[in-house]
Amino acid sequence: MPDDASSKITAPAADRALRVLELLADAEEGQTLTTIASSLGLPKSSVHHVLGALIDRGWVERDADLRLSLGLRAWEVGQAYDHAQTLSQRARGFMDEVRDQIDETVRLAVLSGQGQVCIAKSPGSHTLVFDQRIGARLPAHATGLGKALLSGLDEAQLDALYPHGELEQFTETTMADLSALKADLVRVRELGYAEDHGEYILGIRCVAVPVLSRDEQIVAALSVSGPVHRFDDEHIHAALTALQDAAQKLRKRISDDISQS
């Protein structure tokens, strides 16, 4: 893993942007360009360029007195992190129950753009050919977890998410266009679960179920996956039953926590 010095050499702009954000996060009041540059020991011209990009993207805001502070985007990311942490904590016990029932690795993921991001995992005892680590992003259209999450979007939302209509193919079974994905999502909604038959990694089979909020919105998805030689129809059925039970318990937990807050 690269050390701090090499990271700054290879990505100076990113390093400066992060240092600016950290400074503003620690500041009790808005800062001026001059104060930021002086505090960080950077040229004002460099800080000016970094701030321009951060302001354009909503990470930093500038008031009428030209003082700078964290913007709405920083708050949104913080809220998303807090949501993910809270959700994973609520789900942990139910995920462990599924793992103990079928001895398979259980994952919890949320939708992020065109990807699904794993936010929690309960590892089973089997060595996995492919193991999505916590924080890793995989293409939603090619994974069971992703399709379970995408099933909560309507046609307009899917069109906006995939404006070109073409989908990246990873294996011979990956869906190649948005029309095929939409057709598959109709089936997912009808059945209440999604599957992945080697659509991202050949030889891997996955089953996933959506997790609903109190107002019927999909907020996450739970899955188990493994090699096809172990994941026959009987094992998939057992996994699906356990996942659906866990998703129902998690939904109730979310609703109860909201009612008590």
C-alpha cells in the first residue's frame, strides 16, 4: 500500500482537495482563500483552482463575504454514510442467522448510481472463488444484488440511469441492453427476488432479495452466492427462504426504530 508521501506525488490535486475539506470540516466558521492557503502552506493559485472544482460540485459553499465552508454535498455524503452504518448495524443479527442456517456468506448492499455497494457481510465457512469486499462496487445490471435493488426503480428512472441503453457485458450471459434488463426486472418484481447466473463471474450463481422500508421503498438488498456445483436448485431455495425471512425481520426492525425515534 502506498505511503502518504507517494500518494501526494501521484495525486497532488486529490490530496489538496482532501486537505481543504478536512480544514473546513474542523473550522468553527467560514474561511477565506488566504486563510486556507496559509493554513495548508499552499500557493493561493493552487487553492483557488481546488476550491473552484469543489464549489462547482457542491462540496464547498461561498457566502456573500467570500468566506468558504462545507457545502451541501458534504452533508449528503455524511448522511449516506450514517444511513449505511445504521442499516448494516440493524441487519447484522439477521444476516448472521441466514449464514448459520445455510453456511454461506451473506451480503447487504445499497444502490449507488449504476453500481451496488456492499455495506456489510457475514462470512460463511466456504472459500469463495470471488468475494465482494465491504465497500466494493459492482455493476448493478450484472449481479443479483444489483437487480434486486434496480427492481425498485420505475421506467423513467431506469432510462435516466442508463441513458445510452447499452450495458457493459462481462460474460456471455450478461444482459447487453436496457430492454433486456427491464424485462428481467419485471420478473424480479413479480417473484420478489433476483438471480444471477454467471452474469458477472462465470460459474457463480446468486440469489438476492430486496429489503423494504415502512413505505414500501427498496432501501437495500440481501444475497448469498457461490459456485454452481454447490448452488443447485435445492440450495437456492433454502437460501431464498432464509433471505426472505431476514428481509422481513429487517424491515420490521427499520419500521420499529423509526416509530420509536
